[in-house]
Amino acid sequence: MILQWVVESVARERLDRFVGETIFTPLGLKNLYFNDLATDRHQAEYAATECCPWRGMLLKGAVHDDNAFAMGGIAGHAGLFGTARDVYGLLATLLAVYQGRQQTSIFRPAIVRTFLDRLPNAERTLGFDAPAATGASCGRYVSQKSVGHLGFTGTSFWMDLERSIIIILLTNRVHPSRDNIRIRAFRPVLHDAVMKGILKTNRCG
């Protein structure tokens, strides 16, 4: 949230407009955006999340995070909507810049590496999670040089920087209630299955 305010202060425009104009549009990511609560988007495009008790409604197309909701849907820590294709497009660009395979005026390689390289003696990087020693949501087969992020509603990604593998999961596990926590067991099973399939295919090739 503080980083959002820094960006908006420097850029002199709201976060959603800044990232839209400088990152998403140049990369051709038309389905990656923040949902301004003052804007009426077509709800049919979205999977429903929680029946929110304090808002008294089923959330559909509105940011789920309470703080982001109070901020109008535009926040630095939550509220980004998108398709798996466009989430992949953003992550693939970051990965290519990190590995030195792509040059772009949007991301500086040194800054990308600063946010993706693992911090000393920590299970995270400056910008993302890193594989935990035990009970990691990324499963058992991604390399230690991986980064990820978990969303409360059931979204997540893990990106193996060593093997160039990106796994994206978009679910609405809080529908109809956040009491459903089975995704904690599901995430590592999914990632293990994907990684085993890829690694087996590579060995056969």
C-alpha cells in the first residue's frame, strides 16, 4: 500500500492508470487491470467470490480485499483482475528480462533481478514468495530459484527462474465462504503434477 502511494506521488497519476499506460498496454495485455468500483463492468465476465457478510452481497467483479475495497478498488496490494493468458504474458516478460533474453524499455534488468532474487536467509524475495523449507505451496519439484504469489481468493502463480516454467492457478476458493481452506492441500498437489509431467517429458525428449 505504501509503495502504491510512492508510485502515485512520483508518477502524479493513479496507480491503475500508470500501470495501464506504462506496462499493460505496451505489452498488449488488454485483460489485466484494476476494477474501479465506480465503474460498472459487465459482471458476467467474472467468477463470483465470497458472500461478503459485512457488505451484504455476493462479490462478483469487485475486489475482495477489505482494505482495497475501502480504497475504491485501486490498491497496490490487491485488486488486480486478469485472465490466465495475460497473467502469463506479464510473467513471461519478467522472466525473459530476468534471464537476459529480452530487452524492453518497460523493465530494467537490474530492478527485475532486485525484486526476483531471493533475500539472504529468507523464504521470499523483495517482491514475491520463495519456496519454503516445509509445506511449500509450490510443491516439491520447483527449483529453489523460484518465485510465487498467493492470492487470498484462490489465485496464485509460481515461476521457476531456473527452468523457465510458469504455473498459474486462478480459482474462487472463497465461494461461497472463506471457510473453505482445502486449497492449501490442493496447491502443492497441482504443482507437483505439473512439474512431474514437464520433467518426465523433458527426460524422454
